[in-house]
Amino acid sequence: MAELSLTLKPPFYRLNKVKALEFERLTAVNTQVANNLLLVDKKERKKLTSSAFHHVEIGSAWINQTICNTNARTGVRYFKRMWLETNNQNFEISKQGSFYTVAFNLLRGRKGRIPLDVHASSHTEILEKIIDGSAKLGSLKLCKSKKGIWYALISVSMEVPGAGEVKGWIGVDRGQNNIAVAALPKGFGKFWKGGLLKQLRRQFGRTRRKLQKAKQLKEVKRLEQRERRIMTHINHVISKELVQFAKDFGMGLRFEDLSGCRQTMKQTKKTKSDAANNLDSWAFYQLELFSRYKAIKAGVPVESVPASYTSKSDHRNGVLGVRNGDWFKGFDGYRCNADWNASQNIGQWIGFSCSLDLQKAVSAMDAVDAEGGVNDSPLTSEASKQVDLSPA
């Protein structure tokens, strides 16, 4: 069994104006409490409890959570807004007729029940598990969108069946021209093109530069947030399709480990100034993160493998070739799509553990058999001592 943690974001159903104004007012009170806490010495602040704020009308459980959240944000000088939040002991989820409701005592000594507007395709199943006890509640946070809609952010943790046996592994190569390429072993690949997204990034970049020259900093920030939301939505869509693709063929997903790539990948000033090609602005890790939690829910195993030479090695034999733009060329003249070739290498990675001589056409992947290799440790295994790569 594997543990899955999710955050549900259902809006309140037909929240009347009186309750919406009350939420707004109490959020302002809670923000003031957080800012008052920042004026207290850090050592003394950690000793405070809700009893120090008995004059505040917000319930003690909400105040205690505000104190914890304030202590956790060590580098903050001022809170523009601190949303109301409480732990699982101060609210409950139930079903009243055809509506799911959340009950909590926001004010001291007063408890109310408010219906939630639930999306049937995403929330109903999980809310049913909460009610029957198969899922555990975490925290509840009340927040408002820029459109004025109030949401209940409910964190949930539950156990799901672990990943079973798979027929093989689908390699996932991430990039800029193609956001993701997933290839079946020795089979076809599925491409998610990035051309329109690059065009969109350039458009946002041009607009931001014009606004910065005009000193419209608030509008610049608004555009940045909008661009971030678009990228998050696209990563959600791609990750969902990736997991479904693997589930349809009964296979697992393998990603290349890109940790530290911003420090290792070189960029020219011209590339860095181009919003579409700047590697620092692409959310590679977010795509993997979304795919992982969706895969846990679907029972699809996910692995990470080293990224070294996956784009430069021939997927047929592991011999180093030449990559030129979108194409890969092997030493014997074989040509194929470079991203598809990389995804094939990622999918069939067995963990070679040998020294790699770049001056010779050495088959790195075939140098060690599947039993001798170790996943994620290409240079540290004992198998490297058993392989002779000296010329015959």
C-alpha cells in the first residue's frame, strides 16, 4: 500500500453575502494577529498559545494554527493576508441530502454548517472515503480567489494500492521544442509539442518589458501570475495523459533525473534573454511532480534514472552518436528523432555501472548485464570492477 496526499479545492455552494463579508472581516482580523506576532521576539513567539489572544473573537484552534504558520515563515516582515486555517479536530465533512457540507466553529462557541459545490469527476469519490473513514482529514483553509469566490482547501491523506508488476517501462524525455515525449519500448512515441507555448512565453515577455518601461509593476506581476497558471494547467493536462498512457499499456513511467540542471546546463546571454528558450523558466520538475502523485493514485510505478548521455546514445546499442537539433545520427548513419531516441534510452535504462570512454564507440548500456547494474548508481557499483573496457 502507498500513501497519497491530496488537497481538494471545492467552492462554497451559493455562499450568501453576509457569510462572505464575515469571512473577509475575520481574515483581516487573523492577518492582524499574524502581523502582531511578528513584533514579538522569536523565542517568546514560540511559547505563545491562543490564551494570549483570548480577546480575539476567532476560535482558539484557528489562532493556534495562525501562530504555527507565523513561526514557520521566518523570513517574513509583514503579511499582506493570512488565510484562516485549522487542523482536522475543528471541522468535519458530512453529506446532507445531495450536498456535501463542511462544519466548523469559526467563532468562539458557535458552530455552523456550510454546503460545498462539489465537482463530480474529482471530489465525490474522495469525499465519500472521508465520510466512511477510509481517508484521513488534514487541515482546512478558507481562501478567496481574485474573482471573489470563496473556497475550502481540504487536505486529505489515504492509502491506495501499491504499484503492481508492469510489462515494461515508458521513458519520458522533457524539453522545450517538445514539452514531453513518451515512447513505448521499441515502439511508437507520443509527443506533446511546445511550439505554441514558446510563442506564448515570448508574447508575455514582450508585454512585460513594455510594462516595466512604463513602470506598471502591478500589471507585470499580474501577467507573471497568469503565465504561471497557464503553465501549471498545461503540466496538469500532460501529466494526466502520461499516466493514462502508461496505464493503458500496463507499464511504468521513467523520468530522467534533472536535479541541479540549472547549474549544469550552460546558456548564452542571447538564450537567457529569450523567454521561450530560457531554461530557468521551464517547469520541468512540476511536470514530474504532478505525474508522480497522479501515478500513485492510478497504481502506476514511477522511477528516476540518471540523465547523462540519454540524448547522445543510440537506443539500439548504446553507442555514442551525434545530436543535431531535432535529429539524432548514429555512427552507422542511422537517423531518428532525437527526443524519441532519448525517451527510448530512458525507458530501457538498466543502470550501467562502468567507466565511459568518450573517445571510443563503447556500448555503455551493454557493457553490464541487467543483474550487474544498479538503478540510479552508474559509477559506484561493484559491477564496474568486473567490466573490462580496455581495447582488445
